[in-house]
Amino acid sequence: MIVDTHDVVIYCSRLIFGMSFVVFLFFASLVYADTGDGRTSSAAVPLAADTENGEAKSKACIACHGPEGISAQDNYPHLHGQRKTYLLRQMRNFRDGGDRKDPIMTPMLKNMSDQDLVDLAEYYSSFGKVLGSVESAENGNEDPMPSPATATSAASAVPAAAAVSEQGAAVEQSSAAQKAAACAACHGIDGRGTSPQFPNLTGQKAEYIAKQLKAFRDGSRQDPMMAPLAQSLSDGDIAELADYYAAMQ
Ligand code: HEC
Ligand code: HEC
């Protein structure tokens, strides 16, 4: 068979192009591959939580948040009994420089993987729904664990107000309770978040609550739902609401 040199050249260049395409695909797959340590993974699938790892990691948190997340100091929030979806979102925000930053918390979580954060959220939320109270232990926090990726987005659905005003009618209307009526759709008439993204406030430290409301008001902590509400509060309103929720059982 007589082979034209021209055909050989075309054949070879196709072969070389084909091989370099394979090599390109190989390197491209390396670039886009997950690093495997979960640090930058944004898997949309929830990670299975390991409470034992959460407990082990929580040793680093005891100095400020107390054993089992029951804080003894007014400027450190209770984590014990907080909602897991909410906790996961806050920890991701601190770690990844989201809409909440803190000079203590950001370095604390800097080297934690998504898996560690899921495990810590599971551990602290496993205690119940009254912040800092061991007596609420039987009061399970049954929310499903969200995926670390979706836990970064702010809450989008505001609960219907009708059911809440019905609940509200039963509550004695002190000045603080009247102000707290504006919070009940999301934080519950009893200070327990009405959906997994809304944090529990019942029993939280007053000083910490007041600091957060001021942070939402001045924009140093950002949330599309909290910002407009906080902007309508005076320092006096904030102090009253903080004491009201802190004293709630
Ligand atoms: C040196 C003290 C200190 C240590 C240690 C510490 N934290 Fe914190 N943490 C804080 C402070 C202060 C805040 C409040 C920050 C603010 O005002 O926004 C906070 C806030 C938080 C919040 C937000 C709570 C809420 O209700 O929104 C979470 C979640 C949290 N910490 C988790 C942890 C975890 C998990 C660890 C251990 C890996 C840890 N912290 C270790 C001081 C600490
Ligand atoms: C429309 C729903 C909505 C209403 C109404 C609302 N909140 Fe919130 N609140 C949220 C959401 C969502 C967050 C969590 C924001 C985030 O993820 O950073 C939050 C967070 C907070 C926090 C921070 C808790 C923590 O542990 O750091 C405080 C304090 C708070 N709200 C108090 C109030 C008070 C007081 C009112 C009434 C004046 C109120 N909220 C009304 C949705 C609401």
C-alpha cells in the first residue's frame, strides 16, 4: 500500500491533538477535583454528623463557651441547645469571612473542616431547645442537618404571622412582651426559633443579645431579616428585649 506523506502528516497531527486533549482532560480533572479534606468542599449533600468528633473538637471551645456550651460569662453566648442549622451557618460565616466576622471566632475555626463544623453543630444542638439549660435535655432538637453549602445562605421564608398573633394573645403584654411581639414570627412567642434558621433566644446571655442587636443595627453583622428590625430599636428597646429573652425559661 502506498501511503501519501500528506496523509501521514494529517494522521500524526490528529493523533497528537487527540493525545494532548486526553492529557488536558486529565489535568483539568485534577484542578477541579475536591481536595478531599473537606476544607473547601461545598458539597450540596448533608454530611453525616459524628457527635463524638463534635465533643472532641468542643474541648477547644470550653474556655469561653463553657462545658457542653453552657457559658458562665455574660459576653460569651450559650451554644448548648442552639439550632443546628443556625450554628452551622454562623460557624461557616466566621470561618469563611461571610456576613459575620469576629476577631476571636474567625481564627478559632480557621483550620476546621466542613465535617468538623457539622459535628460541632450536631453536638451542641443535641442538648435541647432552652439555651444553657441542662433541664431541657429531653427536649430533642430534631432538625435534619443541612448541607454545609446551603447553610451559608440567609433564611428566606418568613413564617405566617397569623398563627403567631393567636399565640401572642395568650401572653401578658408587658412593655418588653409588646416589643417582642415583633420578633415572634421568627423567634417564637417562647423564644424558640420557629424554623431551623431562626436562632433560639430563650435563656441566652443578655449582654450577648444586646451586642448582636447593635451589630445588626450598625451593619457590622449582616442579615436581611434582622437589619430593618434592629434599625427600628433604640438602645432602651435593645436593653429591654435582651433582659426579656435572657430571663425566659
Ligand atoms: C476565646 C474565647 C472563645 C473561644 C475559645 C471560642 N469562642 Fe465562640 N464565641 C466567642 C465570642 C466572643 C462570640 C461572640 C462573637 C460576637 O459577638 O459576634 C462567640 C460566638 C460563637 C458562635 C455564635 C453563637 C450564636 O449564638 O450566634 C458560635 C457558633 C461559636 N462561637 C462557636 C465556637 C466553637 C465551636 C468554638 C470552639 C471550636 C468556639 N466558639 C470557641 C468566643 C470564643
Ligand atoms: C423575619 C424573621 C425575624 C424576625 C421578625 C426577627 N428576627 Fe432575629 N433573627 C432572624 C434570623 C434569620 C437570624 C439569624 C441571622 C444570621 O443567620 O446571622 C436572627 C438572629 C437574631 C439574633 C442573634 C442571635 C444569636 O445567637 O446571635 C438576635 C439576638 C435576634 N435575632 C433578636 C431578634 C429580636 C429581639 C427581634 C424582634 C425585635 C427579632 N430578632 C426579630 C430572623 C428574625
